[in-house]
Amino acid sequence: MNTSRTQRLVLAVVAWSITFVIFFPILWMFLTGFKTEAQAIADPTLFFTPTLESYAAIQSRANYFHFALNSVYVAFGSTLLALLIGIPSAYSMAFLPTKRTKGTLLWMLSTKMLPPVGVLVPIYLIFRDLGMLDTRIGLIVVYTLMNLPIVIWMLYTFFKDLPKDILEAGRMDGASTHQEILFLLIPLTLPGIASTGLLSVILSWNEAFWSLNLTSSRAAPLTAYIASFSSPEGLFWAKLSAASTMAVAPILIFGWLTQKQMVRGLTFGAVK
Amino acid sequence: MATLQLTQVAKRFDDTEVLKGIDLEVNDREFVVFVGPSGCGKSTLLRIIAGLESATSGDIVVDGERINEVGPADRGLAMVFQSYALYPHMTVEDNMGFSLRLAGVGKAQRRDKVREAARILQLEPLLDRKPKALSGGQRQRVAIGRAIVRNPSIFLFDEPLSNLDAALRVQMRIELARLHEELDATMIYVTHDQIEAMTMADKIVVLQAGEVEQVGSPMELYHHPRNRFVAGFIGSPKMNFLPVTASAADSDGVEVQLPGGGQRKVPVKGEGLSGGEPLELGIRPEHLVLDDEGPLEGRIQVLERLGGQTSLYLKMGEQLITLMADGDVEHRVHDLVRFGFEPQRAHLFDAEGLALESLQRHPLSRLVRQDSRERSENSRARPEDDA
């Protein structure tokens, strides 16, 4: 089939339109951050004199770096822990499956269908009794558990693509299970593991429900930082937008830098 | 020294019985080939010997020691996989040295051993390459090198040549035979290709549906197949089978009535056969000869001229008979031709498919590879081997 010029043009316009619709709220948030509060609630316009007023205001009210650092700790900490648990689990499911492996995988994923609010009270009480409220460790544990089903599921599909023969050759060569994982499995599925890790970082970074409910100040990550600007005095759109921009900027840059890795990982099986 | 005994080795997966009690003896420095159609259990048997799969019952004994519970790496065996199974992220040198690295062998010593194996396989210029930069044949050699480096008591090969093209396969076959001699090692080789089995084996084990059909030297299997399955499986092109009836039997052989009406006396043990009993006559395409006086007649349906030889596919009633003739035959397609055979070249099978035993053993059926036997005698006499 020969795609004509017009067809390609139409496709391009459609693609760009969809992209724009998806991207628009982020663009608007970014622009609003550079407006004054009055401009922010005035009739929408693309033309205004940008000001850093809001950024100055939010910086004087809260220590951005305190929240950002918490986000980094929690997102990367939980990802590391999830991979640490996920890799051996996915290994055994992919290479030593039993009759119940498929069922177990589905069951794990089904836990993601439960609304988190359903277990909020018990988890809150457990955390209170264990003294884990408003601690980074507490948040890391919750995020790890939250992401583990997805992490194991993704790793499982990547591991499944690795020819079993390679691991068996390793076993013949004298590799123990942990050497097999360390010297063969991990290096050979690194793109997949990396994209799984990146997804886990992004999911943890953007998580708001648990961070708002389980932290207040000491361990509060950037999501809590944004929320703190929807204050009792009312909504200040410009400041809220500026704070949001500050909160998403690191993960956006991170995602952009690792884009290649992400795409490579997500198409790992297909192009091998 | 490396011998292997299997006693009643069986394997079942859930409800399917993959191996039904295999008994086998592999002698020191022997090249044993497991051959059979796909699904016959030959690869499973090899994997059980390797320790990658556990036997449901039975004993696996290497050098007199039962190794059922020993892990794959500690059995002292090395395996070459059909897919090569090289480690794609390591160089050729690291691939070959991986087992030594795991065993904690020092860098210098590792290097020496890898170099030595690379020399044997002519891989020296490729040591720094990654597997993806190698051709199929080179990858196969690296896989073999990885096995050599481990200095195993028994080499296991799982259809190692099936991913190579025809020309390379012939070359690797020769190379493997050379390696067997140079390394003086016991080798067990799995294939579905009877040509590989015939050309390389000291001993062939024919498997079907999880059972050993026959064990013997290539010539023994070719000349004295125990049953119809082995007769059809060994030899290329395949043996022809004709329905015949026994008309008389005495100590000189069995007289049979051929489809065209002729009579022939096949020199096999057939006392006790009653007249009129249905039998099957097996005769190899290369043992059929064009003969105007011959007892059989067929019409040429296809004629393949290979130059030195001509394959004739003859329609005889409903059956298609293959006949290998000289390259210079002048017949054409659709010609009606008569043909026959020497009775001592023919085989007879009873209703169960079992062969009636030949009265005379073929002189080559006891043939073993002379050179390697002599070599092993010599090396046994060497004093350093006693140490």
C-alpha cells in the first residue's frame, strides 16, 4: 500500500492534535506559574509579562529542597527495594513455573484493582502503632508494596524472553542460582530491568494518596508540597502552578534523559 | 576413564511417560549417538544425564558412582546446546572461561586453558569478539570450546548441528570426529539425523516413544535391524517394504511369494513359520537392481538424476518403490521396468514388525573404529596414565 502525501499529512495533524490536547494542561500549568495571581484568574490569555513573583513567594514559604530530597529518597528507595524483591520472584516464576504461577501473577495484579482508600484505616493504624507515620521508611515500604505487582509482572515478561538454554548453560558451567541471576540474568535483561525501575520511580514520584495520608512534614515528598499550597485561605493558582512545575520538573527531566532507555526497554522483546 | 550406565531410567511429566525404563551402557572413549524421531525422548534422556532434568526413577551411574542427586555442574559433564546458548554479553574468551571463573580459577591459568581450547578449535583470532559478531559455525565452535575448557569426563551434545546449513554441517561433522579423536573423550550425541548418527557413532541408540529400539554399531543397525522401525529409520533413502506371504521355511531360509507372483528364498531363521503367513519384505533402495529377468515390475513415476546415481521412484500397484540405480541408466519417466534383488540383502519382518534373524552376520556388523581403539590401547599402556 502506498500512503499518499495527503494521508500522511492528515495523520500528522491528528497525531499533533492529540499530543497537544494531552500536553495542554501541563503547558498551561507552566505558563500560569509565571503569572501574577490576578492574571491567573483573569480571562485566559497567552500574552502576558512573565514574572517570577510566584516562585519567590513559594520559596519563602516552604523549603523546596526538603520535599524534593524526600521524593528522591522515597522514589528511588522503594524502586530499589521493589527490584530487590521482584527480580528473584520473577526469576522463579519465569524459569521454574508451577501450575499456579499464572494464577499467582493474576492475583498479584488484581490487588491493584482494590481502591487504596479501602485499606487506608488499617494501614494508618498499623503505621501509627509501629511508629512509621511520617517516616521515609514507612513511605518506602508502602510504595514498594504498591508497585511490586507491576514490577514483578513486567520483569516476568522480560525474563520470559530470555532463552532458557543460556541459564542452563550457566548451570552446567557451575553457576549457583544467585550467580545465575547476577552474572547472566541481570546483565542480559538490563534494558528491561531499567525500564521497569524507571516506571517504578515515576509511579512513586507522582503518588499522592499515601504520601498525603501517611506523612505531614518530616517525610513529606513533593506531592505533599504541592498540596500545601491549596491552603485554607483559598486557592492561589499562580503559586500552585509554580509549585507544581517545580515538583514535576525533576521527574520530567529524568524521564526525558532516560527516554531512550524506556523505549528500548518497553520494546525489548520485539526487537531482540 | 569415563563410563556411564543407565538402569531403568524413566521420566514422566504429569501423565505422559516420556521415557519408559532405559537401560544403556556407554563405554570409555565411546562416541554414542541417540537418534530417533522428534518427541522420542532422546533430548530428555540427555538432559537427565546432564542433570538439568531429574529422572522419575532409575539410576544414572558415572564411573561407578550414582549421580542422580548430584547437581549438573558437579557431575563433571559438559553440554553443547542446540541453540549454542552462548552468553551474549561476554566475549568469546569470557564465554569459554566462565566455568573456570565460577570455580575460582586464577586469571592467568584461566587464560592458558582458554587459549589451549581456542587453539584446538582454531578460535584464537576471535577471542575478543562477542557472539553476535560470529557466524553460526564459529558460534558452534565456541560452544564446543566452552565444553572443552571444563575438561569433562563426558561431552554431551544436543543436536549441535541442526542450526547450521548443509555444507557447514558436513564440515562440523568431520571436525567433531577429529575432536573426538584428539580429546580422547567419551561423547554422547543427540540427533534426529540418521546420517550424523551413521557417520560419527561408535554405537547408535535408536529411540522411539521413550523406548530403546536397538543399540549397536552403525553397520550392525544397517545390516541387522531388529525391527521394522529401525530398518526404516536407518539408511537413506528409506528402506522399501513389500507385503509378501511365506510359502515354505527350512533351515536354509524362508521362501516367500512376491507381489508380482515370483518366489524368492531369503536366508533368515524362520523355522516354525507356517505357509501363507503374511510377512513384510524389506529391501533397501541401493540393493534393488534393474534386471529384465527380475521378479518385480513397476512403472517409473519420477526419475532423479544425481549424476553418479539415479533415483527411480517406481509405482508398483499402490506402492511407491525407491530404487537407486547407476547414473547412466537410459530409462525415462513412464517406462515399465523389471527389477530384482539378491535374497541375502533382503530382510523379513513378521506381523509384529520384528525382524527374522539373518542366518549369516554381515562381516562389517562388528566393525568398530579401529584407529581410536588402537589409540586407547596405547594410551592405557603409557605409565603416566596409571598415576
